[in-house]
Amino acid sequence: MRYDTLIVNGIVVTATDTYAADVAISDGKIVALGQNLARENAGRVIDAKGRYVMPGGIDVHTHLDMPFGGTTSADDFETGTRAAAFGGTTTLIDFAIQYKGQPLRAAFDTWMQKAASKATTDYAFHCIITDLPNARLDEMVELVREGVPSFKLFMAYPGVFMLDDATIFKAMRTASKIGGMICMHAENGGAIDVIVQQALAEGKTAPKYHALTVSFHRRHGQAGFRSRQVRFHSSAAREVASGKTLERIEARSSASSFHRPLSFLFQRAERNG
């Protein structure tokens, strides 16, 4: 068999094993792993003696060429994927943003255009949902068919990305039916916004106040609890429809839930004031 490239003498790392082997590549794909593969069958031979040979990394959370807050992220799909490749990352998953009033497909098409002529690595997308009336629920089905099975929902950034619980509920319920996945940004956006405005009014604009106004483990914890409850209710609605008893659902909820009152969120902010 003829190979385009043969990597020899390396230490191959797979998902389950680490061992000395050669790696044969044709048409950009690994076609053989083994010891002492015939070098005369290769158009190019790379000696990896003393080096590890492993699959490229996958970065599942990037923001390339992303407009936000009056500016745009520093890297586009050319510079970002080139830097990723130099670091051993050969696939990334970016976020296609649906702006209010747009169909979900418009987000996918826009980000595909950003990437198609520039990316030097493989790429895929999550879809950020900011607007999901009932008429758009079928668009989630279409995106999953197109190869976009994951949807990002925000409980933060009021007026930009933040969704209400009803929309989160609808997205979760739809995703569960179509084999989609929800990526939840769990913060209490309303509470954080109040504290941010207070900090700005007091002239607290140094970088450290970003952390102090967010108080990650406090407000994320409360929002995480809320998002889990929305998820539970979306699951419960399906189970009731399928004939499962309310007693079973309530018992599971009682056994697994916990609660932190909203007032708990503000204790840290008051101490940091």
C-alpha cells in the first residue's frame, strides 16, 4: 500500500494505549498503525524518534471574529486556527450567534462564511440562541440535521444574550426530543447587572472588580440551581405526557434538589463593598 506520509520511530498515544509505532497517512487520514511499516511505500518519511505522536487536540469553546461590547475578538478564523495548529489543536468548536429576530439558520450561515475561506484546521459550531418563539423550534431540528447538535443558552447579559426561564424551558424540552445538547451559561444576570451598575457609580472600574462583581461561586451557584430546576420541569413535562406518575417525579426531585435563597447572593457583594 502506498502512503503519502509515514511517521516513524515515534511513541504513539491513543485513547487507550501508549506504544512505539509508525503512523501511515494517505489523503489526510491515518490509514495504518504498526511497527516497521515499509518506508519505500511512503512519499515522505518523518523521523519522530524520541517524540510523542498523538491525535490533534479539540478546543470546544472558542470565540473567533466575534462582535461583542462594541469591539471584536482579536483573532479571526485565519489567525486563530493557525495559532491553534501550532499548539497541536486541530479542531475547534466556535459559537454561531443568533441575534434577536433572526432565524437560527442565519447564525449558522454567517459563521460558516466567516470560517470557510480562512480556517486552516477543522471546525464546527455551537449555536447561541437569543430568540426562540414557538415558530422557531423546528429550526433546532434543522440545525441538528446540519451537524450543529449543541445550543448555548445564557442566563446573563441582560438585553443581549439573556433568556427567560420559559425560553430555556422550551429549548431544553426541544433538545431532549431531537438528541440535541444544551450548554448553559449559568449566572444570575439580573443580580450581577445591579451590582455592576453600583460598582460603576462608585468608580470601581479596575480589572479586579470584574471578579468581585460577578462573585463566580455565589451567583453561578444560584443560577445553576435555577437552570437545573428548569431542566427538571422540562423532563417532568415529558414524563407526565408519557404516563409516568407525579409521585415518582416529585420523589426524584426531593431526593436530588438543593436550594440557596437569592439573599445569599448579596452577602459577598456587601462584604466587598
